[in-house]
Amino acid sequence: MPHSDPMDSAERYAWLQSELARLDHAYYVLDTPLLPDSEYDRLYRELIALEQVHPDWVRPDSLSQRVGGAALKEFTSVKHAVPMLSLNNAFDDAEVMNFDRRCREGLQQNQVTYAGELKFDGLAISLRYENGLLVQAATRGDGSSGEDVTANIKTIRAIPLRLQGNTIPAVLEVRGEVFMHLADFAKMNQEAARLGEKEFANPRNAAAGSLRQLDSKITAKRPLSFFAYGVGACEPQSWLPKSHSALLDQYLSLGLPVCAERKVLSSVDDILSFYREIGSKRDRLPYDIDGVVYKVNSFAEQAELGFVSRAPRFALAHKYPAQEALTTVLGIDVQVGRTGAITPVARLAPVEVGGVTVTNATLHNEDEVKRKDVRTGDTVVVRRAGDVIPEVVSVVLERRPNDTKAFEMPSRCPVCDSHIERVADEAIARCSGGLFCGAQRKQALVHFAHRRAMDIEGLGEKIVDQLVDNNLVRTPADIYRLGFTAVANLERMGEKSADNLIQAINQSRTTTLARFIFALGIRHVGETTAKDLANHYQNMHALMDATGEDLLTVRDVGPVVADSITGFMQEPHNREVIEQLLASGMVLSVEEKKVSAAVAGKTFVLTGTLPTLSRDEAKERLERAGAKVAGSVSKKTDYVVAGDDAGSKLTKAEELGVPVIDEAAMLGLLAQE
Ligand code: IVH
């Protein structure tokens, strides 16, 4: 918008207000940001600057009013014009069918139409808009009066300070749920942990705790969200549409956030399939829900059915099994993963969580156990969500018995007794048993046989599983002791494939030292480091005996890699396996055959005198990289490399349109990975 002097333009100010409100709506309600954050910030700063020059321009719905003013001493009480009710709950299909039957009988209809929506796990709020302006927000409290949390609610960016559109009622009380997205909750707790502050047990507590802050500046820092799902007072009543689903559509056009997971349902079958459909995606929703809600869709029918005590007859919450439960810790074990990662696991008194009996819950890592201070004998909150491994959320400290001891990480691997090591900056402790550790064996073997390691074709995960499960192979050295009959007896293994595998194993004995080192699967030793180590030490024993100090002299080897190598080599089991491998007839060359993708499989013809390489040297370099070098030019030739005094081969290449390159270009191709 053109403007002459921004600091003096009331028009500019009005435009900024509506533009920023539009951007907030797009970002927080529609989930489609329209501008980069930096651009938004620029407009926002401009608004604030204008307000400083013209404090009299500031309106209650100015975006600057979201930030929060002075802290309150206490919340004032608000009487709800229309009471905020609760919902009756159903836990099984029969209760839902009863609800439908009662509605049909009450309305004397064969069929009732319902609005199905989610039951959000947050806290209920009533927002009062007068002529479109948000004037008051109150918690549910006891249903007839709640607490005035207007300042806190204004900090929630998804809640419009002014309603959009042309048909705005004089009074509208929007009811809905304040909640926190799971990702925001996780981020907030991580930050709290970093600062040594108290963490919240779940998103609902976090939302409730944030809204009950007397200092709205604190609330402003909490990532709260909102969905509208109901109406309280409305004047004039004629503004209200005929049905609940139409009301929610109308809300959207006023700029209010309404959850998209909703459906109009016309039978009890529809209702139950809605319940199952949402149930199957519950774990993938970005926020917690504890059920779905069915509401008779027509407002006239709702009024006809009325209320019993504090809950409407026209609505029902159909709950999902709880995702959290209390139980006691019987002990804390550690498990060894396929990469040697050690995970502490709480063994629990069996408890039903979300419809499944849980007996173990992960404690993630040593720091987590220490932070949550989980101890044997403790009563804990266990949480599971779908396929995710159940986890211990928190300890109920009030129920801690007297004689508990803090958890200590064992120093040796429970599977192979190798020592457990933890690199300073990493959260994960690992078993140093490597190739020897039963827990890591399969993964170590698959890596060992990998195409880029020992390159044993046909020795993939499925065969490795069988070999290990049948006790045929424990360490990589055992691979070289496998006989034909043992292999041929494996499941889904014909004679031909058994023969191929044995051949591949035999062929893999002749390889490079670099591949062999890489194949050992030493942590932090990738292909490049393995090559550097091979070039530096030239033989395996020299590497096995290298000191940390000496390793640091190898190109690109820093303290982390050096520690990892010495740790691996100090483990007697690992040395034993290496010795056995070397004794099984390995032929390890130091020069790696470097296959270049740009050159491999291509046919070259050399002609003339090259500036630096002899004809033989050039031929050798090309062949080592996987190319063919032919004596004459044909249509099949990919490149002719021409030097000085090139003769008829060059002419032929030009005739056939074969690319002609010089030595430098050839070296360039060879250098490509
Ligand atoms: S309607 C007249 N709809 O559940 C019915 N409530 O037990 C009033 N809730 O306090 C509530 N999602 O915090 C309604 N889609 C939804 C809901 C919902 C969550 C909560 C709300 C209320 C409690 C009722």
C-alpha cells in the first residue's frame, strides 16, 4: 500500500492492523503462512512504532494487546450467561446404541442426524465477543461461574481478537478447548529441562498450568492452541444457524479455528465407524484426544431433548482407552540394541494402558532415568500411544517407599560382559563388545558382508538371521568356516544359491585392507577413515596396536575416532575375531581399486603422446577404475584420449562423432567418485 509518511498515517496503521490479523489467521488458524517470519516481524515492528507515537490509536484488538500487561493478584470470578455443561461418557458400543435409541425415542423419529467431532484433551473456555470484539474469556469453573482469564487468552494467536465478516452478532459466546500440540509440548518440556525448570506431565496439564498463570507474560510464551466446538449466549438468537455443523462452518468464516476432523453422521453405524476411523488415526493426530463426541445436529432437536442435571441428553462423549496408567516399578534392566546402544528399561507390575497390558517401559537413556529419578519400588505414570514403545512419564514421589536407591548404569554389558562406554557429549551409552556381543552380532555381520565392506554377495539380513539363529555363525570369522551342507540346509536355499554363497565367501577373502577395516564396523570408522587408516598403517597388526596418540597423526582422525578405535581394539574378543579372520586366509592388499562411476564400463582409446602419463600408465589408471581400453576406434568407443601427434584414430573419432578429450579431462573423469 502506498503511503507518504508512515509515522503519520492513520490509514497505514489501520492497514497494518488488518494485515497482521489476516497473517495471524492464515498462520494459526489455516496453517498456511503467507509471509516469511522476518517480513511479519517488520510489519509488527512498524505497528508498535506507530503506537508509540500515537498511543491514542491503540485499540483493545490491536495485536500489541496480545503480549500481556501487568500480572494479576488473583483471577476475578465470571458468571456464565449460559452454564457450561459436561458430557455423559460411553465406553462401549452398547452405551452408544442406547444413546442413539434414547435420542430417537425422545424425538419420536426413526433416524437422528448427529455431528461427530473430536474430544480434545485440554480445558474448556468460553470467549465472549461483543460486536465482534473479544471482551472476556472465562474458564469453565464449576459450570455456572469460572475465572476471568481474558489477558491470558488474548496471548493465544489462534484466537481472533476481532471476528471477521459482515454478519457478526451483537453477542456471541464461543465455547471451545484450549490445548497444546504434542510437538509444542515436547519442545517446551525440553526447554524447561535445559533450564532446570519443572516439566509438565502431559499436554493437558501444560495447557491448564499455562492458562492459570496470573502473569500473562508467562502465558504468552506458552504455545497454546484453540478449537471452537460450541456456543453459549448469542444475541440475536436469529443469527444462529439451524444445526451444530452449520454453526461450526459459520465459525470458520468468522476466523475462528475449528477442527477439520468432523463429520455429519446419519445412523448409529455411521457413528461407530467414525469412532473407529478416528481411533485408527488417534496416534497420528498432532494433539491428544480422549474420545469423540456425538451431538444431535439440529438445534431444535437439541432443545427438545434438553438436559439431565448437568449434562445434555443430546450429546455423548465416546471415550478411547486411556493412554496413561499408574503402576509400580519392579526393577530397572538395561537392554542392548543392534548398534550396541544401551537402553534402561523399567520392568513394571502388569498394567492395562490403552487396551494393552504393559509390563515394560523404556526409560530412553541414563540421563532420562536420572532426570526423572525413577527407582525400583516407585509408583510411576506409564504412557503408551499406539505402536510407540510405552514410556515412564513421571514418578509419583508421594508414593515412594523409604528404602529406594537411585539408578546406576551398569559398567558391563549384560549380554556379553564387555565394558559399557559413553562418549562425553552423547546421551547414549554403548556396549563396546562390537563383533562379539550377541545383541549386536546380526547387525555387525550384515555390515561385514555389505557390498562396500567385504562384498559377500547373497549374505544379506535374512540369511544372517538364519545363520545366527541356527548357531552356525557367531562372529564374522565363523562365516569363513561355513560348509556347503550347512548353507544348503537353510530355509529357502537351493543348491545353486548355496554354491554361489560359498563362492562369494571364498572370493571375499581377497580384498583390500581398507575394506577389511571398514567391515569390522568400528564406530566412527567409515569408508574414508578406513582407507586413511589402511594407507597409514599398511597392515592390520600395526593398526591393532596403534596408540591413541599415534592414531591422531592419521589424516582426519580426531580424538573421538581415535578413542573408538582403541576402545574396540582393547576388547580381547574383538582381537580374537580379527586374528581368526586373518588366519582364515585373508589376502589384504593396500591399494584400493577405486572404481570411478564416470569411467567404469566405458571404452577408451588412447592416441598420441600424453603430456604427463605414459601410454601404459594411462591404460593402467583407466582399467583400475573399471574402464576398458581398446586399440581401435569404433561406434562403441566412448572416449578418445588424444595427445600430441595423434593420427588416424583422431580422424576416425571425428568422423564417427566420438567425443575426443585430452589427458586433463581424462584425469578429471577418473577423479569423479
Ligand atoms: S461439548 C454441552 N465438545 O469435554 C456440551 N466438549 O465433559 C459441552 N470437550 O468440559 C461440551 N472436546 O472441556 C464438547 N468437541 C467437544 C469437546 C468437549 C473436549 C471437553 C470440554 C468439556 C468436557 C465435557
